[in-house]
Amino acid sequence: MPAYAVIGGQWGDEGKGKVIDYLAGESDCVVRYAGGNNAGHTVVNERGEFQLHLVPSGICWPGVTGIIGNGVVVNPDVLLGEMAGLQQQGIDTDRLFVSDRAHVIMPYHILLDELQEKARGSGAIGTTGQGIGPAYVDKASRDGIRVGDLLDTSEQLPDRVQAAVEMKNRVITGVYGGEPVDADEILARCHAWAEQLRPLVRPTEQMVQDLLEQDKRVLLEGAQGTLLDVDHGSYPYVTSSSPSIGGAITGLGINPQSIKGVLGVFKAYSTRVGGGPMPTEMHGRAGEDLREKAHEYGTTTGRARRVGWFDAVAARYSHQINGFTGMVLTRLDILDGMDDVKICVGYRVGDREVERFPANTALLEECEPVYEGLPGWKEPTASATRADQLPANALAYVRRIEELVGCEAQIISTGPSREETIAINRVMH
């Protein structure tokens, strides 16, 4: 059975956790491939509400294996705490595994993240302050410590921790004027992490390849969104990994031919957290009302999300990057009761039309949205489970988004729980 990827098509927070939980019932394994605990995936089912940051969102299904792949950066304290919380809620975590190649978020990464963001001042990117970026920096500069290294019983780990702390302290104290971290204290934490994580650590790329060869259903769980991709997003206001389909391949060690379907998840409107351009952002009372109605606050940080109308230019770009074989439209019910709704169908800078999502962030900042208005609907879509239950205008809105993005909707989410879902076409064959 080939793999199927679920990828955010906007700036993250599209509702991937709900979608993964819904699809995991047909899966044998759910695999996270990028990001870290800067992700916040919410799952609501008959067992309660779960806020997941590292653990794959299929964890609530009995018999489904959860894997944290090599492309993820792992904060052991967060992972262990999340597992303990799940166990207290009656969720079995015995089928959860983490790659020995995944990099560890060390205490100095978190401190550096906070100091760097503060030093940026008005140019702050909007990082979550979880140490994600500095951990990926160390990975790229070949100074990182991997999960498998924690299990090393030789004397290499103490030497590497000591060398890393000495180097980081020079930056922490000399550049930012911060308080130095203690190497012995960090090494003691590494030893404690090793004992607790040892049962989970596996060569997960081989595990995933074996599952695919055994004709098992493997679901690839993206974090953040394509427009935050470090290569293809609105740089520099991006995350430090690749949430797009390329990140799934490198972040798990699988080949492209093993991926049969790529499902793009989009909100029926747009949101963004942190800095960076957002052409359709609503300001004033309209934006505040939509934010409060949808309760658009970050799962990880609690920060208010910026909100705006659906951006079909950006969505079409995401489709081009990922080659979506289908689309999921979430939170359609939030638009219930509006007199009219809008879709951004193009950008304009002065008297010039901009047809494509620009790579130049300064240009994107100047882009004014060109809107197409559609009539709203008064009848509720909330909790609908069949397409024929949708008001005609709501269905017309969905069809227009499909046309503009160039991708058919296979699933429409009409509420936070697993059951509040319209399955138009079967995703996993």
C-alpha cells in the first residue's frame, strides 16, 4: 500500500490534526516528518480533546503505529510530557517510536531562540521560541546531537556536549549578554532522557520502508504549512524546515514513488501567526469578529492569529509546489451566517497585475488583493455529514475554490470532531 501525505496548504493551523485523526482510522501507521513542538495539532473525538505537538495525530486509534521521523527536531521533555498526558487520558503510547536520526532540541537552543528573537526587535519573525530554528541550524552546520547519540555509552557524548556548550556560551554571553548554561547539568539531562527514550528509539526509515513493502497504509503528517516552507514560503517569515512534499521524502527516508496521494488542507478562509505579508488580512472590526467567532488563537503559543479571506493565488501556488491529488476544506461552518463572502483571485501592485505568488517578500507586502464576491448563506453547515446537506451558496463557494485552486475537494470539515466531516471521495485506496 503506498503512502499518503497530508500537507498544510496555507500558513499552518489549517486543521491537519482533525484530518489526520479522521484518516488514521483507515491507516496502519501515522508518521510525522518535519518541524518540532512548534506544531500544534488538535484532535477531538469520543475520548476527549487532545493538543498534540510532537506525537502523531493518529495516536488515539488502537493498533495504529505512530512514528516521529528523522526530519523532526525533538524536545525530549515535551515528548515525554505529552506521552504522560496521553497515558493519563487512557491513550496507549506503546506503539510510538522516534527516529534515532532525529535531532535533539537542547536547552541552549531554546535560550538562543528567545535571545535572537528579542534582538531582532521590530524585525522579529514571530518564532514560537521553542528552539526549533537553532536546532535546525546545528543540524545544517553538523554540530547537532541526535536522539541516537543520547544512547551512546562511550565517552563521545560528554565531549560533544562540553564542546557545544562552550561554543554556545560564547554566543549567549558575548553577543546577547545572556546567562551561560551549565554543561554538567545538560549532560545529566541527556542521560535521563536516554533512559526514558531508549524503548522508543528505532531506525524509523527502515520501519516505514518495511511497512510499505508489507502493503500497510502509511499516513504522512505534515506540520505548519507550505507558505511557511523554508525554501518555498514567504522567506524570511518562515519555519526552519520543509513542510511541503519534499520534506516528507527527506524527513522519512522514503522514495517519491511510494507516495500515491498528496492531500492539501485549506481553511475556508486564511490565517497566519507572527510576522510576514498576508495580502488578504482583515483589519478592524471585521477581522476581530471573525477571529473571535473562530477562536483563532495558537495551539502552541496562545497568540491571536491574523485572519483574512481565502487567498486563491497562494493556494494555487501551494498546489503547484506539492502536486495535490485532492483538497480538504476545513472550518466552512465559520462562514455560516455571513451576507457575502470573498475570495482573492489575483494581486495588484499599483496599476500592475501580479499573476503568481511572488518569491520576493517585499513585493508580496505591496500586493493588494483582487476580490471576487459571492453570496453568503444563512442556513448552517455546522455538523453536516453529507454534501447534499450544504446550502446551495456554501456548495457554490466550495466549487469556486476548487476551480481557482485547480484541485477537487475530497473532504469538507464542518466542525472540530471526527464525525463532523463530509467525505466526498475516498482518499486512501
